[in-house]
Amino acid sequence: MTVPRLEIRDIAKSFGGRAVVGGVSLSVMPGQVTCLLGPSGCGKSTTLRIIAGVDTQDSGTIHVDGALMCDTVTRVPPEGRSIGLMFQDFALFPHLSVADNVGFGLRGGATENANRITELLEKVGMTRHLKAYPHELSGGEQQRIALARALAPKPKVMLMDEPFSGLDDRLRDDIRDETLAVLKEEGTGVLLVTHEPQEAMRMADEIALMRNGQIVQRGAPYNIYNAPVDKQAASFFSDINVIRGEVLGALTDTPFGQFLAPGLPNGTALDIVIRPQHLKIDFDRAGRGPNPTPTDGTPARGIVQRARFLGNESLVEFKMDFDGSILKAAVPSVFLPKVGTPLWLMIRRDRCFVFAR
């Protein structure tokens, strides 16, 4: 049985009597990328600092490759934990060359260190910059050197705190992909912190969604996106529409007909959540397009309030005749109906999430 590269159990931390991290547990296997995702202030960076040994936890344990790094009695210092760190600030030494930056933390012999530096610079495509200094490099090149330096001592775990946020969007995608390829090749367990859902979806094998110091949901990106634990989890990954209802006889009325609400007592307030891309315009009723499928349920009429073109899709807002609520539909390509245009809408019932309020 493979031992996790990193395992934390019931980590808790309070500052001034306020719980910042409360009972966080997770594990990261060799070559796995786990993302701590959540809004600012939810405890992500504090968790990372505790794992790194910069802060101490009030309770809980941290293991690397099965070995205890710290609990409330034992504490291995940061430099002894075989944990690498990468942050938004690359923190390269300006007075050292690329080769000296990469080799800064190495403790082997001269030949061994030189071979390791050459190996890593080849992996990150920076061999030709061996003698350059940080100020002579672009942001992307500095990021590659920061990665090589963090990997030089062969850490078992890499902690990354929003390391790509200082790069422009196009460069960021390339650097992220290259970084992950190198980390996986090295067999390093990666724990990445970000507040950007798209970054987490792109990079992570597993996402741990944090809120108020706790992990509220863990799983593969596909599962977390398509089976959110609550309305807040759904809204963190994309815009959502919320249709409000109340249970009566295991049913609730909506603009799109009745929804089943089995097992909930009468009077329970419900939120039915659907993403804009799953709210469909019934072009058949508008005189063009295919017939709706049986799974789409009852059509409902809305009046266009606003339409915006967003590049790869158009976002159209409707005021619903049923209850005056505002719903948004994402339509591929260009679709910009005039304000005041009445249109019929359908929903993908199999793409709706029903939560008791």
C-alpha cells in the first residue's frame, strides 16, 4: 500500500480566540496535485504555513511519507521536513546567478550539486540561462528558476501558494502545465493554494473546498463541479440561477413546473440551483430551432432585461412572468435580443441542484 507523501489529521489553529483553521484533514499521494480552494480569509494559507512549519498548530498531526513531522509535542523544524515552497513572489536572490540560485539549498559535493543543477535546468528549459541573473529574466523565466530551486533538494512535498498569479493569462497556462509535468515526473506530492476555481479545475487531481477554516467538500474536479454539497459550493465555481420554492406534498412549484422534493416536510424552503448554460431558450416557440426534449420539462416565459456578448457566448437576463425573478441564460456565440423581447425558456432538470434553505 502506497504511503501518502503528505497526511494532515485534524489540524486546528486559533488566533486571539478566533478559529482560523478547524479540524482540517487531507492526504496527498506521490505525484498527486491537491488544491486547497476557497475565498480569501478561509484558512488556506494558514494551513500551508502550519504544514511548512512556519506556524504551529493548536492540535492535530502532520506526517510526510509516514514520518511524524509535528504534533503538539514533537516538532521537526521547517528545514528538516523535506517540504519545498513556492509563492507568488519568486524570491530569487538578485546577487546570485541562475545556477547559484538553483544550487543554494544543496548540501552535496561540488560535482553532485553541479549535476543536479544541470538536470533541473534542462527539465525547466533554462540551460542557456545558467550564468544569467534574475533581473535579466522575464517573469516566466524567473518562475521556472524558482521551481528548479524548490525542487533541487528533492522535496517529497511541494507547497504552492498562488505561485502563478503574477503572470499574464496566456503565459500562466503554459507555465502551470510545465510546472505540473516536472512535479509529477519527480513524484512530488503537491498541495496548491488558490482562490481561483478555474486554476483549481485545470491543475488539480483533487480539490478540497474550504470555507470558514474547514474543508466542506473534497473530490475530483468533475465531481465537485457536478455534485456540489450546497448552494455556496455551486456558486463558487460559476454563476448560478436560484429558483426559490416551498415544499407542499413532496413537491414545489416553480416557473418550470413542479419539482420533486421527497423526504422534506411541508413548508420547507428550497433553493433550486441551475447554471446559466443549462437554462435554454426554446427557439421552437420563437419560430426557429429544434423541439425541446422531454427532460426539459415545462417552458416558462421571460422578458429580456439585458443581453451582453462575452466573446465565446452571450449572457441574456430575463424577468420571469411567473414570479418576477431574474434568471440568466448563457447562449453560445452571438445572441443579443432587444430589451423587452418575450422568449420561452426551458431548464435541464438533470442539471438542477435542490437544497433546503
